[in-house]
Amino acid sequence: MNELTVRKPAGRILRAAAGAAALALAMSAAAQSPARSVPRTADYIVAVVNQELVTAVEVDQRLARVRDGAARGNATLPPPAQLRQQVLDSLIDERVVLSHARDTGVRIDDAEVERALASVALQNQIQPAQLRERVEREGLDFNRFRANLRDQLLVERVREREVQRRISVTDGEIDAFLAEQRGAAAAQVELNVAQILVPVPEQASEAVQAERRARAEAALARVRGGEDFAAVAREVSEDGNRERGGEIGMRPAERLPPLFVDAVRALQPGAVAPQVLRSGAGFHVLKLVERRDAGAFSVTQTRARHILLRPSARGGNAAAQRQLAELRRAIVAGERRFDDVAREVSEDGSAAQGGDLGWTSPGSFVPEFEEAMNALPPGGVSEPLVSRFGVHLIQVLERRNVDLEPRQLRQLAANALREQKYEQAYRDWVRELRSQAYVELRDAR
């Protein structure tokens, strides 16, 4: 089977916001190395973007983060002046997008910000109540941190909406994509071929070649007459696999001689090629023993169940996380059954079914939920997970591979193509916004 892996385009919103929030926790190099923190005593404006400002401290902080990341990943950076200009351009682009997002009238409510803050806390393996302390210990203003996070959520929401509008995928592109995928899948076919080899010495006379061909033809006739291929191979064949009935063993098609692959391509497992083949080694009688065909597309479906607590009803995410952590302990210890707990406390519509979500394909859930679910083995129970809907416990019951129907296959192909086009569409959108924006660069002091 060839598994078509396509990330759901809409899943970019909260994942990007959570990633930005995690970065925001290290808004200066101090978050990684306090000794290298950037002084805040000489701040000044380096750019005005519409009604937004970019300051020197922001540029220095972003530079420090880029350099720290490059050092950890052993990456090579451009010369300092070029790097600084790239960082400044990046900040200007961000301000252009933020300015546009503000103008759209979209609003991010406090509940969304609270959920994003809880996600940041989980990513940093601390309790939500400890987040303010951690942020302030790194020398950051928590209210500013919270406002930056709200801005990022706003930007991601508007960006997803605006960029997706610009992306179109045609039927022709889908057809070409699927043809390419099928071509790649065909190379992954595995074949187990058995052979009866009658070798021909180099520079053999025509008489010797005729005698060897006759011997191979006789072997083929015996097999087609009903004799066991393996028995004939052990008697007649002169290759190293004769004791295994001539079986070469399961191999990718690309590791077999093209002559063999072409000869058995149209055969059903158990069938014998209708003609003797001639190669540089001699004459071959071939049988297709087994085929593992990667030509069909499949997805991995998961059957999972969950328990959902909505923080608004119980004093915030922290309380819900504590309650679910205790319930998880009892479930893992065998003191409680997951489905019983779901029926008792879950605030999702699946509670009556013990939290059972049924069989689902990739892209069915919001990304933060799906990523946690995909990381679990069958029977595994997640730690409390914060999503935009609340706090969850997830248990994976089982997984299976299923072939895709043509309609499903085309939809996944369309999603994959949209994903491929996303970055270029985003760059074009930002370039267009920047061309329409007021951008004033200030001289460095």
C-alpha cells in the first residue's frame, strides 16, 4: 500500500499560533541564555509600518534568537549586515500583515487567548499559573506577552483566510499529481519470483544453445502440465535457489532484472510465465509466487475516544487539567475504566458512547488533538491536552489501513496541492500588502 500523507490545510492556524507562542516565551536571547540578554536602555524606532512600529530592541532580540537557533542546529548564517537586514524585513512584513489584520475587524476573544496561553504552558512543561512567573523571570512584561499572543492569533486567522482564497487547484493538476504518485508507488511493488534456470555458457555453439533451450522448454511443459514448480526447479534448475524451489524471495521490483519484472507484471500470484525467457545467463522459466502491490492508495484510520472538559465551566484550564490528570492516573492504574469516566464527566457529545469517536481519517480533528492522538500507541492514554475546545484525555483503541475511494483520493490530492502552493501564495500576498503599505525606515542611531 502507498500511504498518501496530507496535512489538513486549515490545521495551520492553531499550530502556527502555538508555535509562535512558544517562541514568544523566548522573546529575547535571555530566554535561552540570560547572560546574553539584550539591554533595553537604548531603544529607538527603526521602522514605521502604517500605524505599527519596529524598534531596535525587537531587531536585536530577533537576531539573538536566530543566532541561538543557528548555533543549536549548526546552521550557517549570512554576514551580519545581511542577516540584520533580513531580520528587519521579516519584522516589517509581520507588521504589514498585523496592520492589515487589525483593519479587517476580526477579533480574538479572551477565551481563545487563555487557551493559547495554556498551550504555551503545556509546551514548556509548566502549569498555567507558573507561566506569568516564567515570563517575568525572563524579563518580559506579561501583559505585553499576552497582547503579542493575541496579535499572533489574529494574524494567523486572517492569513489563513486570505491566502486560501488565492489558491486554486485544477482537475488537470490533480490528475497529474495522482499520476506521479502512482508512478512512485509502482516502483515500490515487491515481488517474489521463482525461476528454473538453464544456463548457457559464454560463446556457446548454436547446437549447445538449442539443447539448453529445449531443456528449458521441457521444464516449462512439465510445469504447465501440472507438475509442482518447486519440484521441477530442484531437479532441473542450476541456480543458487534450487533448494528453495527456485524462489528468489520477496524483493522490490527495482532490485529485480527488468526482464523478470516485465515477464511477470501481468501475472496473478501462482501463475507461470507462458514463454521461456532468454537472458545473458541462459534460459529462464518464471513463476510469480507473491506480489505486494503498492499501487493502491491508503490512509491510516484511527479509532479513538476522549474525555472533554470545558474550562469555562470549572474555573479555567488549570482546574480542568488537574482533574483530568487525576482521572488519567486512575485509568492507567486500572482503578477506573476510560469509557465509564467519559460517560460520567465528559462534556462532549460522544460521552454517551463512552467517548468513542469512531473510525476517523487524517484531517478529521484540529491539529493539536490529531498530533497528540497520532503519537499514542493503541491502548495509550494521553496527558491532559489543551485544544481550542477545552482540555482532553485521549485514548487510542486501534488503527487500520484502508484503501481510498476515488473521491477521497482526489480530495486528499487537492489538499496536498494546496499545501504545496501555500508558501508561494503567502509570499505573494505579503508582497502585495507591503507594496500598498506605508513603510518608513529610520536611520540607526
